[in-house]
Amino acid sequence: KYINSMPYTLTGAQKIGRKEIEKDLECGKVMNRLVQGDVGSGKTAVAEIAMYKAVKSGYQAVLMAPTEILARQHFESISRAFKYHGIEVGFLTGSMKAADKRATLEKIKEGSFQIIIGTHAVIQPDVEFKRLGLVITDEQHRFGVRQRVKLKEKGRNPNVLVMTATPIPRTLSVVLSGDLDVSVIDELPPGRKPIKTKWIATIEETKTMYEFIGKKLFQGRQAYFVAPLIEESEKLAAKSTEELLEEVSKYLPDYRIGVLHGRMKNAEKDEIMSRFKNKELDIMVSTTVIEVGVDVPNATVMVINNAERFGLSALHQLRGR
């Protein structure tokens, strides 16, 4: 019923993943499964089907995301999808007002929130579930082992699903030892164009790059510029968001620029991100806070400065934005 209500058709890989999860949930043993798929391959859709099944079987499901921006994005899309099925979705983060948090915790405890989406806040001691049956960790590589264990301990042997595009070495070793089953989503939805990656090495190439981005912005597209540092450093020869903002303003003076980094308050970050999403800004100069899960389809170009300063998984995640 839920699959038929989805606004798109599942890919072959999603169908296989969904069946594997369904089999796990019905086999009488606790599920412990990794859903591994490239950014944009539709891992969340598979997780939604699992949540639907858990709720319709009389259990609660929880999804933990590493950042508030990503958690809110999940909450908006999942609550919209489940609204038509009479499923109540709750949202829990550390920055909530005390009164809102109390009301949310009460609804989780009494079971009127059947699905809970949140950040690390969902593993705090004051969070009690009525009947937790499914635990999902999104962007699993961003959480520590203890955090994932804490989430699991919120229920009595709940089924566990972890999702990532970039599994960490420990996860891979757990897979090899047979303690974690894997569903691989190796197909992108139809119509996705391949990503072109270019290395810019000279001043001449930099000028060409800015001309190219200028054309894209003129066509109504948006662009990301990513820097490894927030402010200038004497020790590190790497660009900061401050220096990058100056450079981008010089080359592209006619466009609206936003700045985003980890030192900003959550409310500030959310506001800048939603302005970018709503096309009120043309360019986003940022650190890797945009690495995980932020979805702005109109932003078709990304410039990563000092790429050697980023880990492979960070580059892979950024490239998928």
C-alpha cells in the first residue's frame, strides 16, 4: 500500500533491498543490516518502507541523523509521506525549547508518536519509547559505536538498520565477520546525469572556472564553494571561508552569497540553508557542514578548495550533493 502511494517507481536495487529487509523483519531474529548505496540512490525510500512495516505491526521506529539540518529535512519529507497513512511523526533535537521537548518526550513515551526523527537527542537518558521495534541510523559513518549502541538500548532488542554511502573500516570488518548483513543499492534513479569532476590547478583555469560558474548562475542555477577552514590560519596553507568569500565576491560580484560553517548557531544555519534552498541566495560558501544529506537539486556546481585537506569519504559525500 505504501509503495503504491510513492510518487516514483522503485529501482530494481531498491526492490531487492526492500525484500531483504522485509525477510529480516519477518524471520523471528533481530535484523542487523547495512544499506549501502551512493548518495542519491534512494536509501531513505527503503528505510521509509521498513518504518511503515514496523508501525503497521504495532511498533515505533526511530531515525537518527547526524545534523539538525539533515534531521529536519528527513522529518519534513517523511511526515509528508506518512500523513496520508495516519502515521504520527515526531521531531526531536537538542536545540528545541524546553516546553516543546517535554511535550514531544511525553508523546514518544505514550506511543502517540509512532515514528521519531532526530539528532543525537534521541539517545539522551530522558527519551523513553513505548514499544520501539526499529532503529535506523542515517549517515552511519558520522556516529560512534557507543552512540549506536545507546540507540539500540532504547528498545528491547529492536531491529537495526544502518545507512551510509561511505562505510567506515570498522563497519566493513563487521560485515566480513558476518555480524552485519548488507543490502547494496547500486542503481541511481533514472534521469540522473553522471557527475563530471575537474581538477583546477592554475590561475588561468581558475578564471575559466569562474566564467563557467557565472554562466550557470546566469541560467538560474546555484553553486557551492567549500573550504576546509572557517578563518585564516598561519599554520595551515589552506583557504578559509573568509578568504573564499572575498575571492568569490571579486569574481562573481552580481550574485547573492551566503556563508555557512559549524560555529554558527543551529537556527542561523537552518535559516541560511533554507534561504539557499528557496533560491534567495545564489552561492553558498561553506565548510563541510553541507557534507551530509542537504538536498538542493538546483545547485549544480560545487567547488572544493584544498581538496587534499578532506578525507575520501568527505569528498565522496560532497560530490553527491
